[in-house]
Amino acid sequence: MNANLYTLFEDHFEARVSAPCVLIPKGRVVHYDELAALSARIAHALVRVGCRQGDRVAAQVDKHWHALALYLACLRAGLVYLPLNVGYQKAELAYFFADATPRVIVCRPEALGLMATLACTAVVLTLDSQGGELLDRAADAPEIFDTVVSRPDDLAAIVYTSGTTGRSKGAMLSHRNLAANALALVEHWGFTRGDVLLHALPIYHVHGLFVATHCTLLSGCRMLWLAKFDAKETTSLLPSATVMMGVPTYYTRLLAEPSLTREASRSIRLFVSGSAPLLPETFDAFRARTGHAILERYGMTETGMITSNPLEGPRVAGTVGKPLSGEAVRVVDATGAPCPPGTIGHIEVKGPNVFSGYWRMPDKTREEFSADGYFKTGDMGEWVASDEGYGYLRLVGRAKDLIITGGLNVYPLEVEERIDSMDGVVESAVIGLPDHDLGEAVAAVVVPAPGHALTERAIIGALRDEIATFKVPKRVFFADDLPRNAMGKVQKNVLRSKYSTL
């Protein structure tokens, strides 16, 4: 039996090959058979340039349906897809390419020059909404491709997630991992062929690429394909959709849009939020405005989705629900013993959705798994009471200093290292501060060397050329020193408390 994820998709949308799949507002409609044909041609093109089963294909491209076809082509050809945030800059890309050693790099036409300097031995091909060299090479290829036979544990994707050590880690996701999670979500969230998903998420991370598109393809339904999120446009499209997925920032921005009403959202059966904690105030305000209780769920790059509030039944504000089918979730203390309900501990998870480890990091992989095979998420939480009794998970914080801003992860050390390397900086600490729109805003506290007149504007300006925009601090504060505990560790909780009201 072929465990290739594409065969699972194909089995579910085969009967709807001529049905609409991607609906582009004020644009074209892409049908399932057209998506399948283009993915076949791209698969042939990738094989022609030397790709073989197991090779990596890195993609830093804008959101358009050609990019979705590229992802499916990689699955069909048994290649490992490596999605990259479009905000990543030269230093970040250089690391990813050196670590993953992709056979092919697919990029936007305007980035071709930069990619050529970083590619090493990789073939660089362009792709955009108009086509690009990749589609030129695929133009004369057959529209049929025999999907490569894959084993369940063969890799389907590597998704990089920053680490607190400063070195990014590539989470290895297999065909089994992605298939198990997708099947669980379609069942849990009740997806059918009659659904229309409003897809405003980016497709370079798990939420937009795997959660949203997999639910669509496995149910044979349609999705409204927005190049990016815009509150006014999204509100105008709600009457044409049945499901919307978003990060908390989307919902706070929708609440600021006067056109968001009960009538505008009448056709929606499900609003889903994830990638960052949803504030209870947002949950309550959205329900009061629209009549809808947002369904919050919990997941990670390494695991896909782990828990979810129910489709039918109480959705409890401030919680992320119960484990999905096939998954085991536990909250344990420092010794590994289970915590009773109401006691905060470390969240660990086990199941077919959990990744096999970090790319080329066997030691790090071993550290992140318990002796009995549970993945240590690094998140802290507790089981809480609900109308159905105990069993809902509440996230209370992170064991590491991860900052989640607008649904995107920022690890402080990566930013701190760049600030500390600047002339006139003694040291720095990067923290997340509460932000109504983004959930958390990145901020830096900098200790300047005597005699150096550092400015907030200069530091932010220098960082913008080095790292993705979402990682750049929104504010920079200056201090004579950083608070430390008896062990010499910077007390970031003290900094957050001090600067959160400024």
C-alpha cells in the first residue's frame, strides 16, 4: 500500500476532479483536475532537473495557487518540501540551505540574484503568479505522473522552527504524521464537500499549508484563496464561506472592522483560532458581536494539531480543548509524574502525528523525548474543569522564552545575538510585551557601553536588514543593567513587568 500523502488526497477528491478547488476573489477558479495536472507537470520538471526521492526542495514564494501545486508535486515525486517564510533574509536563508542541502530552490523572480549566491549546488528556479522558469520547464510535461510509492515514515516535509540555542531546528514530518493529523482534523471539525474555507493564512508554516489546505483536499471542498489577510476584504467574503481559520490577530482586527456583524457571519459554521493564545476578552467580544464562539486549538510545528475545543459541545474560553483522536497528552511535573487537574506542569504528547525528530540533530532529538516516547513540548499547562468535567487543557506559559507575535514564533536569543554584536552594545534582552493586535510585541532592553549614544531608530534600522520584519523589535528600551537572579540569569519576568505599561 502506498502511504504517500498525495494518494490519500487523490482518493478523496477523485470523484470531484472537475469541481472547483481554489476560488481567487476577483480572479480565476482553479478546479481539482487543473491542480492535479499542474502538480503532475511540475513533478516531471523537478525530476528532469535531477531530483530523486528524498531530495529536498526549498520554496520561498508568495502565496498563489502555483505554490500549492508545487507542494503537491513534491509529495507526488517523493521529495521533501521545505517551506520558507517570505520574510527571511540572507543570513537566515544561508543557514537553511547549508543545513538542508536542497536539490532545488524555488523563489520569487526578484530574489533570483540573491538565491544564486546562496544556492551552492542547488538548481534555482523562479515561480510566481504569472509562471516563472519552473512552469516554463513544466509546460511540455505530461499531465499524468505516477505518484512515488512512499513508506509511512518517509519524510514529506522539513519545517524549520527557531531554537533557544540560536540555531534553527528542522522538524522532520513524515507522510504518516501529516496524514494522521489531517484525518483527525477533518473528522473533529466536521469538514464535508459542501464547505468553503476562507483561507487568508500564509502557506509557509503548519497552520496555512498543512491544517487549512489538508482539510480542504481531504474533504474535496473549496477554499477562498486570499493572498494575505485584510480585515475589510475578509469580512466582505464571510457570506461566501462556511469555515474560517486564523490567528488571534485576525480576530482582533476583524473586531475593529465595523462591517463585522451577525448577518455578515451568518453562513459561517466554524471559526478556528490557533498558532498563539486567544485572549478570553477576544473570545467574549467576538461571540457578543457575531454570535459565534471561536474554536481554539493547540498545535506545534513538530506535532501538527494536538488538542481542540469540540465542534459540538462547550468551547471554553482560555482553553485549547481535549486531545484529538489517536493522540495522548499528559501534564507532568519535573520528575515526570502526572499532575492532577488544576496543577501546572509540562505538556508532553505522543501519537502518529508527532514528528520523528530534528534534521541532522540526533542529540537534540533525544533530549526532546521522554524515555517512554513522549515529545516534550516545552509548554506549561494544566487540566481544568469544564461543563463536561475535567479534561480541557489550558496553556499557562512556555518553559522557554518563546515570543508569539501575530501567530509567528520569535526566539529571543536570535535577536539578542544580533543586537549584542552592534558597536556600543554591552548586552541586551529581548522580551514579549502584551499587544492588543499581535498578542505579543517584540521588545528589546539594551545596555549601552559608556560614551555611546545608541538610539532606538538606529538599532531597529540595522536589524531590518538582518532578520525577518516580524522578528524586529517594535520598541527598544535602554537600561544601565539587566536584572539577574542569584545564578546570574537575566530575569525576563522582571523586565516584562517593568516595561509592559510603558
